[in-house]
Amino acid sequence: MLRGVGPTELLIILAIVVIIFGVGRLPEVGGALGRSIRDFKKAVQGEDDKAKAAAKEEAKKEEQAPEAEA
């Protein structure tokens, strides 16, 4: 994702962020960004957990179906 971004480019991006938000708001912006990433990861992982649970439930139904026919 960041293959072409070197240290010089990162410093330029940091300088632009400091100019836009100011030094005083950087911790606030960083915290909000961190929370957003964490919430996104939880949401994605929750969707994966739901899909796994649905697959397990479907497998149980398939296992019980032959038993009900016998």
C-alpha cells in the first residue's frame, strides 16, 4: 500500500497535517483516527464471526437432516 512512500514523503505529509490541524489538535486527531480504525476492525471481524456462525449452523442442520429421515 505504501510502497512508494519514503521518509521524505512522510515528513511532507506530517508537515501538511501540522499546518492544517495545528500542533495542539494532533493528539485529538490521532486518537480519533485510532478509534476509527479499531471500530472498523471490530466491524469487519464481527461480520466474519457472523458468517462463521451461520456456516456452523448450516452444517448442524445438514447433520441433523439425515438423522431425521432415518
